[in-house]
Amino acid sequence: MPRTQKLSLLRRSLAVVFVAILFLEIIQIVHFERYLVHSVPGELIEQNLANPISGANGEQRQKQRGYNRLQGSISNPDRQKENTTSSQNSRAELFPWDRDNICFVVENICNLRKSQWFYFSDDTRSSSSEAKHQPKHFSMPGRLGPFISPDMPKETITQLQQKKCMISNVTNHVVVSGRHIRMMGEYYQRIMLPLHHLMQDYMSSSNSTSTNEKEVQFYIHFSDIHQKVLDSHYLYTMGLPFGDNVKHWIDYISNVKMCQCYRRLVFCGYTYGDSDPSERDTKLNLIPYHFIADNPEKHCNAGYNQKTKLLATERCYVWQDLRSALVKTLESTHPNLHLDVQAYRKQLIGSAVKPFSSKGEQALNQHDYKIIGLSQRSDRRKWLDINETISHCNKQHHSAGIVCVEVDVANLPTNFISIGTEQPLSSIEEQLVLYQSIDALIGIHGSQLTQGVLLKSNSVVVELLPWLPDKSHWKIPVHGDGWVNRKDHPTPMGIMWHNTDINEAGYYLSRESVPLCHNKSDYDMHNFSGEELPNYYHMKDGANITELEYCLQVTHEHEFKWNDRDFTVTLDMIDNFVSTFYKGSNAGAVSELDYGCEAWRERGERNGFVLYNLWCSDDGRNASAHHYYQYD
């Protein structure tokens, strides 16, 4: 073979080898980026996700959506950015949490074994900047961060490979939180309402209907790591548009056993922690705020969750919007709900009338009865004589088609068999069926009563208002005074039913409801001779408190606090309720058209009720919500 032919063949061979090597390098990079997305352990969120957003195709899709990945940045509600690009504006139009400065956003960030965070860049080559790993501690559960400054060195894709990091193929991981959300009422108001708005706004976004990739995953962050997520939390959340895929943030982050990276972490419902304001651009330390920031106009007033400013208006219908959307979603996801409710009502009625009727359960017509649920609690604020109230109610009113039953979700499930599936209902499923089965709910402030938002339209909720002493002559401040039992506007819990299709009333409990110190006088002064005064007493006050105040506020300090106090209810409460809201025969609820609104108000006040939210008619034709507050 001539020399020139040999050289030509050698050059062609080298070219083929070079192309092959280059091809293998490209394959390796693409394979690794796919590995970052798809190699996900155990129960991590990516097991439910579709196509990746990293890699060439994902980058092209991001550009089509106007999404510009920032290289490890922090954005926050209180800082105005000097340089706002058009791509950022496009992104702000896409995701509601980027608008109105309502959330904190951290981008291109990795979490290494639960407590260490660092930023990364999309550079697949060695970085010319310092490649030192920059871990920071993630303090759980009460706060988030501190997240390090985006100006610090960022890991490259190659360095992520060395750490075996994985980039989530979800664009936005949205974490929501708020104070006191372990309590069901606070959870409903501080999480459910604004999160419902966030999800609705997201669904209205132009590109939110994409089925090719996952754009968002929602999490709830309970700031107490020992907080048990209740079935009621799950039940509420399942009523949201993305409720079936909302996760517990601490459970999720605690199960990250290796390096997990995120394009965007969004934190809603947080404020700055105890960091120096001058450092907030370089160190973001977050703690749960009172509630998720949102457009105040959506919530009727600027402080809808601030108890001292809670004042409902006639124009506020957000609670009805939330309730109707919640119930509608739950009904659509439980196709056998109607049949199960019919069977469940028969079971409740049969048990209630069994001592007084020879009719079997199957012979009962559930449409002939109204079921009043009396809410019991397993821990604090127990209704001590609830059994006596139930017995009295059923004995006195069963012949009129009115029965009372105990409602305590702690006793669920009861092994009730679904009519549709012929399988026992879970605790969460039975909660929904239970509350859809009753026509009225009576109870004290707190869990169990909160689930009254799940009742059928035109049902009745009564909040028992705890007795508090006359502060005009009591010297020691009384916990809860001024808001927990007020009648001049909705209570902190009662706001959930404002302008909804649920009738809501309050019933003020008397001094007899407190099972403490009944033999003590509220006129005789306590003799402090030889006693050491409690720390919170002023000497001038200590000599002027009655025996009753001393007994309740000192001797039984913890048992007397309304939020811990067990209580009793006089039997005439249930009789007054029936007289106010039911006709007294054939279980007919008094229609909103049966009486004029003024007659409703007079009857309610006469029987001891404040009518916070009442559907009635002024003209005998059209009913609407009225609010008959009482001003002493």
C-alpha cells in the first residue's frame, strides 16, 4: 500500500476514534444528568414524577415557558431587586408565589443529609471559582436556614456527580407554614384558605395544565417536629386541588439520606428569624409567620388571622368559597358518599332510639329524623356530662324525630362497611361520612367542632362559649378574656362560617359549667396571712381578691384556664336549641322562610343564643345571610 494511502487511512481512523470518544463523552454527560433526575431512593417525591427538566430537552422547555434558572439565588418579599430581567417577569406571570412578594424563593440549592445546604450551578466543566463545599446547618423544626449567600462558591455538575447528588425534576417545591397550625381551626384558617388561593392561582396560570412534566409539589411544614399529623389535617388537605399529593415537609426532609438538589424551593408563611437585618441579603433565616401572606382583599380585611383585628364584613365570601370547593372535591373523590351517608344515618338513628322504640334499624326512615352531634374531646376541654345530655335529648325529643349522638373522631374507625366498596371505611373516610350524616353540631372551641365546615348546606353549628369571670372586680388577668367568648363579632373559630351556607350560633355557658370551687364566695376576701404571694401578684391586689378568685386562679390555676378546662352543660341547653332551630315535630328544621329575620333574632336571644351567621328572609321570598351580634 502506498505511503500516502496509509497516511490517509490513519487519519480517517483517528478521526473515527475522536468522534467515538466525543460521542461517549456526550453520552456520559447526558446519562449523568438523567441519573441526577431519575436515581431517586425510597419514598422521595420523584417516584411520582414524569420527564426531567434538566438536560437539553428540559432546558429548551424551560426557555419556551420563559423560565430562567438563577444560579443559586435568594429572593425575598422585603428586598427590591435592581436588575429584573424579562425572563424573570415571564416567570412571575407563570407562578403565583413569584407575584406580590408573598413568598421567599431559594434557587439551585442542594440538601446533603438533612442539615447541610449548598448551591450549585449548571456548569458541566470544572469551575474556575473555589470548589470548596459550603455546608450550613438546617435547624429543624421551628425555623428554616440559615441558607447561605448565593455569592459563595457553587458546586458544578461534575462536583454534584462526585457527591452522588440528584436534581429533582419538579420545578417548584412549595413549602407552606404558619403559627399554631397543629390546632385544627388555625390550620384551616392559616393554611387551607391561602393555600387554596395559591393552588387556584396556579391552576389559572397559562402553562399549569401541562401533562408532560411536574411543575410543583406542595408541602406542609409543622414547626413542632413532634407534632402528630392528624387524620383531620389529611381530610382537609384532600379537599384541595392538589391535596392528594401534599406532603409533610419534615417527614420528607428527614428521609433524605443522600444529596438532593432543587431548582426552586419556595417558602410561604415565613418571616425573618433572629438574624441581623444587614445580613438578610446574604443569610436567610426563616421562622413560621402568623399566616401565609396573600392579598388581604381576598380575606375581607388586612388581619383576618390576627385575633385582635378580626372583624368580618358583609362582603366577605371567601369562607363559603373555600367550604364549597372543599366539600365538592371530597364528594367527587368519594363516589359512594351519598349511599354511605344514608346507611350511616340509619345506624346512628337506630342506636339513639333503640331504648325507646321497638322498630328495627331497617324500619327507620332516616329522612324523618334530624341528628344533633355533640362534640366530645379526648384530652382537654372534655364535656363531662355529655352522656346525660344525650340521654335527655333522646328521651325528650326522639318522638319528634330529633336525636342526639356523640361525635368523637378519636373513636374512628368503627368498622363501618361502605355500601359501594363493601370494605371498612378508613378513619379519614369515616370522618367525612360522619360529618355529612349529622344535621347540627354543638361543641366547645377547638378540634371536632372545626370539622363543622364539612356539614351539609343549611346545617347548624353551635359554639359553646366558656364562662369567664366579670373582669370589673377580678384582679388577675383571665386567659382568653376579650376574644374567646365574644358576642359582638365572630369568635376566632366562628369566622370560618361567616357568610357560608351554614347557620352558626354561640351559646354562653354559665358559672355552673366550671366544675371547680363551687363552695367559694365571690364576695369574701381571701386572707393572705402567712402565705407567699404568687409572682404575678401586686401586693396591693393580693390583699383584695375574693376567695373564689383565689381558688380558681391560684389553687386551680391550670385547670381553670379555658383552653384546658373541662366543663358541664345544663340540660336546658339542648331544649333551647331544639326550640330555636327545629319545629318540634316531624324533625322539620325551621326554614329560613318560615319566620322573618327579626323573629329569628328574638327567638335566638330569648333562648340564650347569639346568631353569628343566620340564613333568613326579610320578605318571605329570598333568604340571605344575616349577622345578629350582641353588644352588652
